[in-house]
Amino acid sequence: MRRTAASVDARTPADRDRAVDGLRALALLAVPAGHWLVGGFTLDADGGLHNVSPLSALGGLAPLSWFLQLLGIFFLVGGYASVLSYRRARERGGSTGGWLRGRVARLGRPVLGVTAVWALLIPLLSLLGVPGDSLRTGSTLVIQPLWFVGVYTVITALTPLCVRAAERLGAWSAAPLLAGVAAVDFLRYGPYAEAMPSWLSVLNILPGWLFAYQLGVCWGEKRLGRRGAWLLLLGGTALFAVLLLAFHYPASMVGVPGEARTNSHPPSLLVLALAAAQSGAAILLRDRIGALLRGPLLWAPVVVINLSAMTILCWHQTAMFATALTGAQSGAVPGLTTAPDSLAWMAARAAWLPLFALLLVGIGRYAHRFERPWGAGTRTTRLRRAAAGLLAAGFAVFALGLA
């Protein structure tokens, strides 16, 4: 391990920003960790698996979501990395369209891969006797994290506009996004809530997730430094506390079944307050994180995680579902197929996490190929792409309940 880590460290360019890579790796790992901890299952009389969240019965666990909801960090480093990549592409004479096509392809290939594979798995598992309810549950789990890819793709396409906004207004260019979300929240939850249409919350999707990305662009453009980071940390923390204590926002950063209000889908002002505090802390800790990751044994896992980012995002739910589906053959298995209604369940689920991780590593050995660039546009390559697209579309129809 030491030799491998030393080799990875030696091949790392001297100007590589290890702190940003470390922050991205941390945010990436928080996604499977969060889903694995709140992704409970129950068995029906026919042996079918159904999704259920422990947060419904264990509301006291909600503060845990404050530390596992790191999408603010992910969008922050995404904006930082995108603006640097965009600047390099433009300096080399590349077009904005060419740069964007490359970014979209990197995001789209793994999504196409996982959905195409699942389109083949569904009829096979059905023939093997897996209940239809279990197949729909598994499909829902696969679709669940993929919304992020769509949102991130749209936001990435706005990078040139984000750069121009940062050049004109600096870090204050993120303020209108915060104000927009606050206005929609006021209409949704204020004195006029009953008169508001149900679709109004959709207006928060783009500005809600663009907020931290814009901060990342400003950071990359050197328009956001330590002074601004302190303002983000202190202001975000204060706003977070006020929203929780005075305006009674839900404490959980993820949706809780049965609750009328949710913070994340679409993002509420509480999500932006948390993202602001996290972004400020990340910028302030950048130098310390970078120094820590000078150690080869810590740096090597960060490299592996970043190289497998989309594989982790696309396949971690499959690893959990495969374990639960296997366990369902034995009936009620604590922490796996039993109701998540006690701290004992949480302890049992924690014991399953290493197995989920090990299975994800095994899946990743084969699924990682979907992150590689496609070959030249030969006839065979075009046919494979078309077949994958049709399979992915078929899976989407099934997973979204359209068939």
C-alpha cells in the first residue's frame, strides 16, 4: 500500500490543488453514506422489498443530515473546477460549445451505462422470480441520485454566464440567487401560502443549486477570499439557526416521508444557509486540507475516489439493493430488511456498511469503463450508443412508472 500510494503521489503534478480534490472526495463519499444510512427496506407478505426511511420514526437523527448533506461543497468545488477548466479550454483556442460537450459527455456516459444495464437486469431478475415490487423499488433507488446529474449539467452550461457575473459583482453575484430562493420560500410558507400554486417550489431548483456553484466560480476567479469566507461561515450559520428556531423549517436536510415540508426537493433557504456555512468553512480550511493531503497514504484514496466519481454516484444504490435483495431470501434480516424504527436498527445498519462498500468496489471494477471516452464514430460504436440509448429510455419508462 505504501509503494502504491507513493507511486500515485509521485505521478501527481506539483500544481495539483489537493485541497479541492479532497473536498470533492469528501462530498462524494457523503452521498453513499447518507443513502446507505437512511435507505431502509421492509418486506411485504409476498417477499417484495419497499423503501422506508428511519427518519420517519427516529426524528432525533435529523441533525446527522447536516453533516451528510454536502451538496453545497460539491457544487462549490464544481464551480471552482469548471471555471479553471473553461479558462484553460479558451486559452487553447477551444470553443465554449466544444468545452461544454466534453463536460456533458463525461457526465452522461456513466448514467447511460447504469440505466442500460438495469434495463437488461429487470427482465432477467423477473424471470428468476424477483417480485415486481422489488424491481420497482430497485429502479427507484437507481433513479434517485441521477436527478443531480441533470441539474449539474444545466448549471455547468451556465458557466460562461457565471464567469461574467463574477467579473462584474464578485462574490456578491451569488446574493440574487439567495434572495430569489428566500422570496419563493416566503410565498410558499408565508401568510399567502394557501393562495400559491403547488408548482411554485419548482422555481427554487435552479437558483437553489446554482448558489454554491456561483460561489465556486468566484473562488476560482479569485473574487472570493478569506474575508468573504468568514462572512459566509458566520452569516450562513446565523441564518441556519434563525430559520430552524424562529421560522420552524424542518430539521432534516433530506425528505422525510409523511412530512408536508421538505428542504431538499426543491432546495429551501435552509439548504442555501447550510451551503454558505459549508463553503465558508471549506475555503478557510483549504490550506490545512492541502497540507494534510501531502501525505501519500491520504492522497492516494482521494485520487481513486475522484477518478471514480460518477461510478460511485451511479452504482452505490445498486450495491445496497443487491445486498438487501439477497438478504430478503432469508426473510427479516436486522438492519437490512426489517423496519428502521429503533436505534438497534441503526446499529445493525452500520454493521452492513462495509459490505455495501465492498460490493460497490466490486461493481466499480466493471462499471468504471462507462466513465471512459467512447471510441471513434465507427458504425459499431454508433450502433452501441443507439442500443444503450434505447435501453436507457426503456428503463426510465419503467422506473418512472410510465409502463
